Amino acid sequence: MKKLFTYGVAVAATALTASVILPVAAASADSKTVTVGIVGTSDADLWKEVAKTAKKKYGITLKTKVFTDYNQPNKAVADGTLDLNAFQHYYFLENWNKSNKNGVKAIGKTFITPIRLYSEKYKSVKKFKKGDAIAVPNDATNEARALVLLQSAGLITLKKGVDMPTVKDIKSNKLKLAIKEVAADQAPSSLKSVEGAVINTNYAQQAKLKLSSAIYVEPVNKDSKKWINIIAASKKHANKKIYKEVVKAYQTKTTKQYLKKTWGQAELPAWDITLK
């Protein structure tokens, strides 16, 4: 997730300072009002566009609630005080469910945000030299994702069968690259002291790095499914018709156009792509 690790999509939770854009109340069985929890405000305008579609096509009044704590939106959905949330990818939800009685279920795909490798010294991954340093985020999810990116770029290989690789799971490192773990939000500033850095899109944008300046982009392929962002509901209410209609209101040509206009190649629509 762009905001999570995205936007994202880092995983460490911060203290909750929920900011309510509109009144929050979970939809009753016959209600046509649905509230969606999001993290941060960068997608708030997108959800306003989705709300227009939901109202026009399905008669649904769609509202949003903003969180800054990545754990709270799932808790709220699981306990029924929030209808839906849209802030996480499959992998985050899978791990949250393992620790929280499997109470939340994905009901629709939104977008995927590839992470990127940047360098102020080199224009190609082929230029890295023996002993060069590359910074990667130090939180579990993003570190694993960054290491897989470095593997796909041909810089390292990882042990097979490891779900969440860390630097200890590097099998081969021919250039003896120094993999430095840094806080995800510090990765852009680390570019001054390392030869390369894997940076989440939201932090790259905050640092005003051009996405086009990246020397390697995470491939979107069959291994990318777990990084696809989703709309989620409580498991017991996942089949509600009104929730499925919210998903349909999101998965439109209008949303695709908004994502392209606003984020370019940073957020790619994920509901109808084929992962090979």
C-alpha cells in the first residue's frame, strides 16, 4: 500500500488520532449508508468520487472516517462499529487476522503500489560495485518486500520458502553489498550516505523524488498479489449486497482515470489486471 507501507502501506502502528470526515455509524441491515475507514487523507478525494457513483447507481450514502493508526480500522470493522475499510494490502490483513481471530475479510481489490530502488550515484542496477550500500526499510513487511525487489533486480538471492525474509535470509550476495536497515520514512534521506535505497512510494513523493528517477521498479507479477490493496469487511458481513455494491462503485473507469491523473504510475488499478 502506498500509504501503508503504502501509504504505506509502514506497518508500525502510531497512536490513534482519528479524524472524522463525516459521521460514523455501521450500516444496519436495511440502511443505505455505509462508512469506510481509511488511513491518512491522501485518498479522501478519491472516495468522494466513489461516493458520487455509489449514490447515483446504487442509492448508497457513502461516508469516510480517517485513522492514523493502522490497527484501528480492522478492529472497528471486526467489532461492527465500522462497515468497511480500505487501507491495507492482502499481506497486512493476513497477518492481522492471525493475531485477531480471523475476523476481517477482503471483499474487493483497489490498487497496487510498486516500490522502487533509487540511487543518486547510479543510473542502472548493473552499475553497483563491490561493497556498495543499499538501504531498505526496517519494518518486517517492507523489509521483506524490499529484499524480494533486490532479488528480482539480480543483486542478491534469498533462501527459498521464507515467507518474510530478512537480511539473515540472504543466500548469495556476490557484490557483498551492505544492506542497511533504516526506518521507512528515513529511506529518502539515506540516499546521501548510501549508493541505493528501496523507498516506499508515499515517502518518495513526500521527499519530492520523481518516480521516473528510480533505477528499478518492483515487478507486478504473480508474486505481487499479496501487495494488492483491498476493501475489507467483517467476515460475518462480507456477503452483504450493499457492501458488494460499494466495491462495484469503486471498481470503475472513473476510478481508473482518477488514479492515473492523480498518481500516474504510483497507484495501479488492481481489480482487472492479470498477474503472470
